[in-house]
Amino acid sequence: MKIPYKTLAFLIFPLMLMNTQCDDDDMAIPTCDQTAIIDPMFYQSAESADFNLGNFSFNGSCFTVEISASGCSGETWSIVLVDSGAVAESSPEQRHLKFVFTNDEACAAYIDQTRSFDLSPLQVEGSNEVVLNIEGIPEAIHYIY
């Protein structure tokens, strides 16, 4: 017995639609703008343009920070969060980081931007927390994962 193509299409089409539904668990994963990097040589040699850090917060492994500096639009700004590569053996462990900011804009306006950085590369195996000592932020930050 042959099944007509139209009947087969009516049976398969609803199955295809069910396969394209979104999974709610996938929607809960935050996406960060950039990823923190671990590079001891870059950490030691990097020089940064002037900028100010504002409020910061965590959303999962995303560390979000407000950055302010003079510029025209801020579209050409580059900022990297770099780790020294050293892990202080304390409880909890500690890491040392700094922002490396590049600004080639020569305008008198003062611009604010918000950037986020994935901190998961900074996690220490066997621990669920690390203290982040970030240059320019006076207090240590506890990153719990």
C-alpha cells in the first residue's frame, strides 16, 4: 500500500516543527562580549590609555563593567582583561588582573560603555571561588562559580 505524498507531508511537517522549538535551558546561558585572557608576558608589558572604571556586576561567569573615557564615539576602543598567570595559593586562591585599554579617538566628549568578560578561564580546578585583584578596583572581588 502506497501512502500519498500529501498525507506523508502532513505527517512529517508537524514533527519537523517540534524539532525546531527552543529549549528554555539554552536561553539561560549569558553571553559575554569578550573572554578574559591569561598571558603573563602581555600582563607585564602592556600599557594602557587613561580610562575610568565604574560599576561592575556578575551574571554567571560574565563580569560586566562600566568604562568611561574621552573619545568621539567609543566605537574604536579596545579593552582587554588580562590575567598575570600566577595563582596565589591562599584560601580561596587569588589572581591578579588588569584592563588594557586602547583609545585612539581625539575628541573632548566623555563616553561611557559597558563591556562584559567571560571569567571561566580564570577558574581554579578543585575550587568554586577565586579572589580577583583587578588593577584600578580598590577592593578584591570574589568570583564564585
